Amino acid sequence: MTYEGWIAACDAEDIDEEDVIRFDYEDRTFAIYRSDKSEYYATDGYCTHEKFHLSDGLVMGKHIECPKHNGRFDYTTGEAKRAPVCNALQTYPVKNEAGQIWIKIS
Amino acid sequence: MKDNGMVIIGAGETGARAAAGLREQGWTGAITLIGEESHAPYERPPLSKQVLQEAGEPSPAYIVTAEKLKEQRIDFIHGSKAASIDRNNHIVAIGDGRQFRYERLLLATGARPRMLQLPDSGSGASQASNIRYLRSYADALALRSRLQPGQRVAIIGGGFIGLEVAASARYQGCAVTVIEAGPRILMRGVPESIGRVVEARHRGEGVSFKLNAGIQAIESAESESIITFTDGEALAFDVILAGIGAVPDTVLASGCGLTIENGIAVDERLCTSDPDIFAAGDCCSFPHPLYGGMRIRLEAWRNAQEQGTHAAGSMLGSTEAYSAVPWFWSDQYDLTLQVTGLPHTARTTVHRSLGATGDLYFHLADGYRLAAASAIGRNGIAKDIRLAEMLIASQAALDPVQLAAPDIKLRSLLTINA
């Protein structure tokens, strides 16, 4: 379901606190995060270093760690925080409306 | 002679990270990075996987480019082998006669493939000249050119390098036989249950195994090599790769009288028996504080990286101990395997199912402290292995029943025990 570029991604309860899930839409893939304060964020799915999906990585506070090389990003801003990653991650607007998580990918 | 400041011998993962670490940690003086190969520092993990599998013209995955090194004022001396160290005068000499005076020196000389030793056949003919090894980018390119469809490939040694190459060779359509001296593959480092999963997967992909194999002789003719086994069997191959372990490169260190003990012996700061010389990565053995100061040596990517960074700090005067939990991974087909900690120090193992993602094993030491964890399955195993790593670092006593219960989140155990 879409409206004005917003896409229904998942239910708020599909993601545990301080965790991340994968969301695929058409030929694109994203990672959707729920922080330890139950705030929701979204980024591109693949790490900017090598093509490993960040939804397989561990969320620690506001950081996501790549499952393979332990590079780290701040998923709230996309900023690269630890080698070997040096390029920032694309982030996307997210909203939680009555337990429905929407992301704006265009 | 000019002062070369911080001198690093070895431009692999460790050397490159140490050079970067020195700058990040505030060193503004000279840094000299001496590498044997002609390339700028590159990542080795892809050599057994992507470099052998990808269709296009391969190129090294650079850790840092020559331009970037220049930008950071790191003097990169490549294609040069360090020849000797004069500890009294703080001078490193390289093959072409050039000398470098160091304030502090880091040895990041790595390891070399263990060479296959065969029983002497009397004629000397058993020492085949065409046995390949895999360590450098040049090795990988040479191997890549031989992995053509239908080629018969023998992999001697059922360890990680061998099995990753076996998967790559199958990907290229080769006929692959893994030859292992022991009763099972991956004898070192992973529990038998994981070894069985890996073996079954390889068999499913068409790889043949010859376990408990003793090699009598390898005879090479122009077009093929014949491996004769101690059980009398003889098999013909087009390509032979030996992946039977690595030996630390300690030539320079022993040449200048540094203490050697399964590698260059360093203390918890990664300092050798000379206070101005440090060693890090595959070449060194160090006492691990999380394992009662047990002296270990690791051959792993993350250790190489983290010890490089840590050694940079020690060279600049930090007294912090290196205490990172050991970790490594291997990818074969779409299977991934990760191990954290030291499984051989454990007494009991507890299994936790990760459902479709895979299987996780906790290896517990006395007092139910977590000594290690290993997992096999999809990339998603990384999350739980990372949490297990934190549980190992916490050194807390854990309840095996909770560890085995998939509905109890590992993160909750960490919070409780923190």
C-alpha cells in the first residue's frame, strides 16, 4: 500500500526493541530499525562496504553493526562510525501510525 | 640517516591498520610502512572466495590506496623485503641495502603457508613442484586461471582455506576432491556437529572427500599429477592445492634475538622482549587476559586488524592490555560459519536452535562461564554470535538451560549479568 511516496513496511510489533528487520520493496532492499526507546528508523539494506545485509547485524543503542566485518553506522543519521566502513548509509523517513510502520523511499 | 620514526614491517591487514592507527591516535612524525608485495595493502579474505569466483577481471580489495597513504604522510616502501634488524642502533635494513632508523618498530610479518612434507621416496621424485598454496593475491590469480570447468582439483587439507577454495572450484565447475589426514574436516576450531554440516553441504554440491588419508607420493607429469595414498589408491589431478595451515613468519625476529614462542612472543601490550619493538597479527603469540593469561596465536582477519590498531597505541605509550575476544568467520556456498572465543578451552557444549537461520553452540568452561560460541547457517547467525562475544567478555556465570532456550533472548542475559 502506498500514498504520496509512503510505503507500508511492517507492523510496529514485527520488530523487537533494539533490533532490525529486512524489508524488500520492488527491486530494493531496506533495513528497518526499532531503537531501545521504540523509535523507528530506516536505511538502505546493504552495508556500504561489502554487500552484506544489515538486518543480519546487531543493533546496539543507535548503532547497527555489519554482520561480517563489524563496520558500524549510526542508523538514525546514516553516519559511518567504525572501520572498515567509511561511506555513509542512506536513511529514509519513517512514521508509525497506529502500529503501522511506513517508510518514504522516494 | 634520517629518522624514520615509526617503522612497520609488513603491509598486510595488521601493518595497514597500525599505520592508520598511529595517525588516528595523534602521531604526527614519520611513519614508514615496508611491504614485500608490490600492491598497496589489500584484504586477504576475498582471495579464496570472490577473487576465484567473480566473472570480471579481478583486482585486489584495497584496505588503503597508495594515494591515501601519501595523503596521510605514510612512507610506503613496497616490493621490498626487510632483511635485518640492528637493535642496538635501531636500524632496519631492506634487501636493496636501504636503511631505516626507527624510534619504535612494529613487526607485522604475518604467516606463511605450511609446506607439504612427503615421505622421501628415495628418488626425490615425490616432491611435486606443482603444488599450489594460497596466501597472496598473486597466488589467487595463478589459482584462478587454473580453475576451469572439468579440471580435477585436489585440495589437501580440510581446513578453512581448503574448503573455501573447494566451494569456489565447484562454483567454476571443477571436479573437487578434499583430502584430509584426520577422521573429519575442520578438526581444529569447530565442534564436530558443525564440521558434519559443512561436510554434508560440500558432498551435496558434488565434492568428494578422502578422509584419514595418508599421502605416499605425488608425481607430476606434464599434464597431470598422480597422488598415491598409503592405502594403495592412486588418483590423477590437474590442480593440487595444499591448505595445511600456516607458520608464523619469525625469521627477522629470531635473527635479531627476540624471544620466540609459537610466533614472536609479546606481552599483553603486544611488546616483544625489546621495549622498542612490537609485534601484532598472525606472527605473534600473546597472553590473553580473558583466558587466564594463556598464550595464544591467532590467524584471523579481525585479530589482525584490531591488534594493528592496538599496537599503534602501545607504540605511542599506551599501557592498555589487548583483550579482544577472538572471532572469525568462513563462507562456503551460502553457508556461513562464525566462531568467537576459544572452543578448545571449554568443557561442555550447549545447543540453541536459531530456527531457519541456523544453529548456535555455546562452549562452557568451568563455573558455566562462556569460553566460546560457534554457529552455522545464514548470515543472521552474526547477531547471536556478537551477543555471545559480549557474554564471553563479561565472564559472567550463565545458566545452560537459559542458553539452550530459543525464546530467551541472549541480550536479556547480557543485561542481567552486566
